[in-house]
Amino acid sequence: MIQIKVNNETVNIEPNCSVSQLITNQKFPSKGIAIAVNQEVVPKINWDNFTLQQNDEILIITATQGG
């Protein structure tokens, strides 16, 4: 297991976990969110291939509607 931070909370994940796997495992919706890893935005087309590393800091932002 490796440790990462997701929205400032420590999370243990399997080695070689992709961003897509993290989203599924943490039960985040796959639509309407943006993800940054170590303050770098990861485009959605790269989520399947972007492997998370020990001590990565992930920020997941959910879009909200309103006016």
C-alpha cells in the first residue's frame, strides 16, 4: 500500500493505482469533477494512464450549478 492525500485526507491505495481507479474506489462521480495531482491539472483523457505515486497530493473539485 502507498499513502496519498485526497482533499487533505490521507488515503491508502494499491501501488500502480490510476486516477480513474481512485475515483471509482473513493466513490466520486466521474462527471462534473476536475482533478489536480501535486497542483497540476490532469486532463480527463489521461485519468486511465496517470499512475499515482507515494505522497501525491490530489485535489478533487466538484462542479456546482447555480447562479
